[in-house]
Amino acid sequence: MIHPSAIIDPSAIIADDVKIGPFTVIGPKVEIGAGCEIMSHVVINGPTRIGKNNRIFQFASIGEEPQDKKFYGEDTWLEIGDNNLIRESVTINRGTVGGGGITRIGSNNWIMAYVHIAHDCIVGNDNIFANNASLAGHVLIDDYVILGGFTLVSQFNYLGSHSFSAMGSVISRNIPPYVLVSGHMAKPVGVNVEGLRRRQFTDNQIRNIRQAYKYLYRSGLRLEEAEQKLHSIQQESSELEILFSFLAKQEGGIIR
């Protein structure tokens, strides 16, 4: 299943059923789990650990050194979970010592062509990054986030679960769960209702999320005051727990 023109470092650990296409290069300290398919002309450098059933398309660069002037060749890591689709010319860099030493991608993500994921990013599960979306270093992304094509996320930002960016958005602040943003610079424009319906959120849950959005963005309240208002609907709305968790973890303020 490995094309004879592929170059595989002897120290790489590759499951027996992995398919590797022509002219692909697998470097040292790389582990690739069962069921993976690596197309032609892919370069994977380590230390990198890739889980099961991932498909990586041609010309992707996975686990390369971070683009950080403070990097001096340390053994930092890239970890990729299971069942991810990584399309053509995607670039994913390893972490840096100063950023925790690891870049981590979860499972079931759909990463389209020319996406860049920089050093020390932590990406959850079930996300969709459309063509040419780019994450600068140290970006944290939870689950079920959709980035429209050509979205740019600046460093140290945090995007909550079920958030959505329109095409060409430039994101320079943290985005709470469920919020839809658009523009350069990106501004909140509503709740990601369509995405929530696709994920089987009930009408009552969506109603509570919309009420939370109004407190955050339409009431004229300061963030601390809006959070107090949110507690009035928390007891009947378990879906707001991830919003409170996000607000507790985020640093530097949310997009407003």
C-alpha cells in the first residue's frame, strides 16, 4: 500500500494498512494510525502523531517547524486525532516551547484546501474550515465551529462552539459560542441558527440562545452586567453552560 517512490524514514511508525501515495515524504518521529490514506506529494515531519482513518490530500505539509523566530529546533509536537479530512496544500505546524509545546487537532474535522493552522493552535472536533482560512499562533477553537473561506484569525483568540464566520472575516477578538460574525474587522451579526437546527437544537433551546445573545449584544449592558442577566435563564437552559464556561476561560474580551 506504500508507493515505491515514497520516502519513509526508518524510525516512522506506520500501521500496516496505511496507504501512502507516490513522492510522499514521511520523516522521523512520525506515527500514523490505522486506516489512514496519505495521497501523493505530502510531506509529514515529526514529532507528529496522527490517529486513525485520516485522509490527507496532495501537497499538504504536516508537522513542519513552527513559523516563529523564537523556535530553535526543540522537539515540539503535532497531534492529530481520528477521521479528519485534510485537503490539498493544507499546512499545519508543530508547537513551540513557549506555547506549551504542542499543536493539537481533534477528530472529525473537515479542513479544506490551503488552510493554514499555525503553531500552538488547539482545535476541537467536528469543525469545518473552508478554503484559505488561516489561524495564527495560539488560537483555541472548540467544537462545531465553521470558518468561511479566507477567514483570518489573529493570534491568541478563542472561538467558542457552534460559532460561525462569514467568508472573508478578519477576527481579532474572542467569539462566544453560537455567535455568527462577519466583516473586516469582524462584528457579531446574530446567532448561528441554521447550524444549530442542523445539529438538532430544539426551538426552545434556540430561543434561550437568542435571548442570551440579546443580553450580550443588544441590551447596551457592559459584559459583567450582561453575564448577570444570563444567569436568569441559565437554570432552564443547559445549552448555556458552554457559554458560561467560555466566558470564564476567555481572556482579553469578546467581540462586540
